[in-house]
Amino acid sequence: MREISGLVYIVDDDASVQRSLTRLVRTCGYLAEAFSCVRDFTARASVSGIPACVVLDVRLPDASGFELLGAIDPRLPIIFLTGYGDIAMTVKAIKAGAIDFLTKPVLESDLLGAIERALTYSAHLASEVSQLEALRIRASRLTPREREVMDLVVRGRLNKVIASELGTTEKTIKAHRAMVMRKMQVRSVAELVRAADKVAVPHVTGTRGPSGAGCGVAPERSGSAAGKAVATRQPDSSDGLLSK
């Protein structure tokens, strides 16, 4: 038996399926909680401090699995399990962001493999969300002027240009810039650009799936602040490590 490394929610209105899945999941060292309807699941389930996923029947008494897929926290990856699956339904589920779509009866190895992938993705997403939260906290500690300076730095402006735009001296901008780097805990402009790109996007959205597009952390995009700064900025004497 492996060490408990995740929580598996089981949502199925068939009591025998609930029992067999719960027993299998617990035998493999995971925590398990079973529910017979969407209402009970949504009333009790939550995003906890450990990786978690949902094994979900498509057809439930009070709602369809697809309705639940669009309603619950995307940090809970979903594995569909149904006795009525077809190719069209499988494609719909995967496009909607499900980790996997399995048909009953399902091989234990297939189900456990899907659970392992879902929990791995959940852990990865939780780590990214935690890192994003840390970045947001750091950014919130910047003064209004420091935010202005950071915005112009990541756009590729030189210190003297920033000083001119903000109506101050280059020495003052260097001091603000060094403080920005220190507060954001970065050591180069490239790192600052990546951090600024991430904190500029909304928090975790309803987008699902392990592709990374919906994990709440902005992927590096062509045309983003990162791409523009790298492409357009010129070397500056205060690049690299923090100013002494």
C-alpha cells in the first residue's frame, strides 16, 4: 500500500459502484469520499491542501456530469466514468477539460492510471497557484510609483527614458527599480518581465485540462510583455543583479 498522496471524490448514484471504487481507491493508499448525487458532492467537496480529483458518472439523478464539470473548481480534475459512453461523448468530455473518459466496466489499471494522472495534475496546478499567489502578494507591496516604474521597465524602457516620462531623475528611477527587483524577489529584468506577465492575468479561471492554458498562470506568449521587452529593450547599466 502506498502512502496516502491524494483525495479521490467518487460521484455515482450506483451504490455498488460507489463501494467497489471506494475500496479500490483506499486499497491503493488514497483517501476516498463517495456521493450519490451532485447536490451532496457540491455541498461537501472542497479544494484542500492535498491533491484531489473527481471520478464522476455522466448520468446522475439531479444533474449531468457535464453540468458539474462546468460548475466546480477547475483545480479538481475530473475523470468521467459511464456505462453509456460513445465517441461523441468522449470527445465532448475531453474538449470540456476532463482528464479522462472511461466506460464501465473499467479495468482497475486504467482507472488507477487516470487517477494518478489527475492527482499529478492537481498537485502541479496547486503549486502554480501557490507561486502565483506569492507573486501577487509581492506585487501588492509595491508603492504606486514602484508599480509605474515596473510597468515601464517590463515594456523595455531605459532608466533615462523612464525618468523623463515620470518627471524625475535617473538616479531616483534606479533606486525605485532596485526596490522593485528586491520586493518582487527577482534578479534580472527577464525574471521581472515573467513575474509581471503572470500577475497581470486573472486568477484561476473555469478553464480546465492539463494543457497549461487554464491553470491560472500565464504561459509565455508571443506579443506578451516578455516577448516585447526581450525584443525591443537595450542593455541598461542596472540589468542583472540588484544594485549595490
